[in-house]
Amino acid sequence: MEYHVRIARLTDVEPAMRILHGGTEVHEEARRDDSDRLRSLLFVPSATVVVAESERRVIGLGVLSIRPSVQSGPFVGVIDELATTADDVSEPSADDADAPRRVRIGCSIVEHLISSARNKGCTRVEVTDPLASAEPSLLEQAGFAKRGVLLSRAVG
């Protein structure tokens, strides 16, 4: 099954939230608040929200925020969210039998976020815990390395 990564739209918010919550039970008010926050990020210039899509279905999500930095350069990108669905993505495809499809989708999302960070003038992209602890192998494959308490990668 082919997929592609693109900028998120308003219609992607609810499926993206289902992926982020991962089937866990979330109170309706908290779910609505989370959806509202993600929806508002779609319109913030210092944020990038992307989704991976396959057969018109959202199968992954990534969120990048940009912050000013004195030490690393004028701006640093921070990957705040990275998630893929477990549905139909754990099977390796015939063309890449060594890497699980979920990891390839995650790496594609990360590369899209890094490209966006570069285009917005960032000199680094960082990933902090708990995301760095949850996806260490995926982030290492994407070129991130431990830098203090976070994972970081130069984009320039």
C-alpha cells in the first residue's frame, strides 16, 4: 500500500487525534480540547502539521513547532508529536523487507518536518522526551543523535 506525506487540513484533525490517542479512553472534554489545539496549529505560521495518507486515510501525524534560540542559531524546530497507526502498517512491503512500514512512514514524516524547519530558517531540529524515548530507533535512522537530554539533528 502506497502512502504520501502532506500538510494537514482541517478534515484531518479527527483521524489524527484518534492516532495520537492510540485507542486509549479519553474524556470527551479532553478529546475536544486536544482537537481544538491541533486545529489551531494548522493556522500558526511557526508550526507545521503533516499527515501521512494512504488510500485517503490518515495513517500518521507529525507536528513541528519553531522557537527562537540563542545557542543553536536564530531558530530551532521541535518535533512535538509523531505517531502512526498500527492498522495495516506493520507489514513490510516487497520493496523494503528489512524495515517495518511504520518506521518508513515515521521517517517520511520526520523528513517532511525537517524540510519545513529548514525552509523556515531553523538550524537544528530537536526531539525531547517523552517522544525521544518512545521512538529512539526511528529517530536514529532519521539522523538524530543524543545531545544532552534531547535528540538533535543539524538541518543546514
